[in-house]
Amino acid sequence: MIQKIFFIGLPAAGKTTLGKKLATEIDFPFLDLDDEIVKSTGNSIPEIFEKNGEDYFRVLEKEQLVKIIKDNDQFILATGGGTPCFHNNMDVMNAIGITIFINTAIEEINERLEGDEGRPLMKNHSIEELLEKRKPWYERAHHTVSSYAQVRNLIT
């Protein structure tokens, strides 16, 4: 059985929701990369972006990704929306485990993000812009799914 599962996709695509559900079902630890960054720094993601900028955040993200991989034999990890796009993270995830792109409809993501002020990149970018930039990395995932049933069928 696969031991390290990485969920990738746009912000609000459902990576955390689907990851928690699958983790419960197959009895795997669930981790959220952004939560791990917050724990390690003591700052929220918006605070990190505001104080230090995106480049600094991406370095922290890489460090935390490597730490999770080294410190855990098995897990389901919900990555940040940009994680696959920086510092060869996609290559690392593809080499060490299985990557699953959660391909959620743009309309659904926009509905989920309505009124959400906690996502720094959404202040200056639309979901459509982010998808256009990030799609080449997302398409490198081992699998692309759009429902929990598809995720479950891959893993069980």
C-alpha cells in the first residue's frame, strides 16, 4: 500500500476536507502543510506573507515539506495551493509518494472563497489566474480526481 499521499490543487479545492476523510477511512495520519508551517513559526500564513513576503514563505514551505517526509513513515498531506510550483517540490513529492490533483470546478472554488480574507495570494490574484499559472505543475500529479469517490478508488 502507498505510504505517503500528497493532495495538491488550488486554494479551497477540498484538499484538507478530502484528506481528513480519507485519513480517517484508511487510518493514516493527516497533516496540513500550512498548519505545520504555522506551528513551526508561531505566525499565521497571512502574517508570514505580510512580514517576510512570498519568497520567504516558499522557503519555509519547502523546509516543512522535507521535514514531514523525513519524520513520518506514512501520511496524507494537504499541501498549499502553490507548493508544487516551487523549489522542485513536485519532483520530490512524485518521487517519494503518490500525488493527487484535486481538480475542483472554478465556480465551486469561488463560492468557497467568498468572504475568506485568510488567503494572502487571493488579494491580488483570481482563481483563474492561479490555475493558469499552476496548471502545468498540477498536471504532473500521478492522478487527477474531482470527487472523493475517485480518491477512494485510487487508494483502497
